[in-house]
Amino acid sequence: MRSSTVAPSIGPNVFIPVAEETGLMPAIGEWVIDEACRAVATWPEPIGVAINVSAKQLIYPALPNTINEAIRKYRLQPDRLELEVTESIFLGDSANAVDVLKRLRTLGVGIALDDFGTGYSSLGYLNKAVFHKLKIDGSFVREAANNKETVAIIQSIVQLAKSFRMTVTAEGVETADDFTRMRDLGCHQIQGYLFGRPMSFEKASELVHGIHQRLSA
């Protein structure tokens, strides 16, 4: 009997830097965008999908055209697509990144600033009208249970976001206490293992259609 081996899983924290260094990120990014749009087109409205965009992708002026073509190809409403970027985009060619983000916003897609507060300070870019959402990193959520200073930081982020008319999402929520705390602090959306773990497209589709059927009943 021949034995077979299963290739080990490689996390995004490993393969994304390699893809960026080898110049493969644009091709991978185009495939991800097309697959995400194809998937969400099979789901009932208004359910959308969020795509993480690498800082390296934002230096390519063709990115808005790529996304626009995918939206047209699958006949999607643009607001069903959300792009998540991190503060690292401002470490390089920030002017070009902001320009690309503005072009993406004109398409009608959402732009979320992910892991807010954990990296390079991007406060100076919040008034550029390119972000519609701030996502509070899970490290703040976990620390808020025992640290009053962290609670104060979250309150400040929420107030800051509201002043710019942005939605606030709390990431990394794993317990009911985390949920209640983030809700009471004013977060609009809650995300984390409390509600679900990473799953395949097939399982995600079953979940989406099941919820839609229950809501429609």
C-alpha cells in the first residue's frame, strides 16, 4: 500500500510576504478578487464580502480597474464589496495609496482600516474621506476586560470614528462578556470566534442561505 502525505497548511503570515517579495501578489490578488466576487454573487442580497488588500497591491494603479471589471462581470452592487487595508499602507508611497483608495471609493465599494491603532499612526489620513469603517484590533478587545486605559482607548476610537461618520467594528470577540463590553462601548459591529470560525466556501454558503431562509420564513 502506498502511503500518501498531506501537504502542511501555510498561513497567510508566511505566504503573503513571500508573494510580495517574488512579485506574485498582483496575480494572486486578481484571483482572490475574482473568486470573492464570484462567491458573493451566489449569495442573497444584501450579504457582502470583505477582502484583505495587501499594501503592495495598492501601489498598482490598475487595482480599481481590476475590481471594477470583477463587479461588472458578476453584476454585483459595489456596496456588497468591502476592502480591508492596514495602517502599513502609509509607510511607503502614501500619496499613491490614498489616490488608489479614493478611486476605489468612487466605485462605491467600502474601505475599512483594519487593526486600527496597532501600527503606524494614520490619524492624519482619516480626513481624506477614503475610509468608511475602522476595525478595532482584537488585542484591545481582550485587554479591555482588565485594563481601564484600554477601555479609554476604545472609547476614543469610537468617538473619533463617529466624528468622521465611520462604522466601528470590534475584532477578536470570543466571549459573551467581550460582546457586551464592546456593544456598551458603542461599537456598531462585532466580529470574532464567538460567532464563527474560518470555514470553507461551501460551509459559508450553507450558513448564508440558511440564515436567509429563516429570515424570509
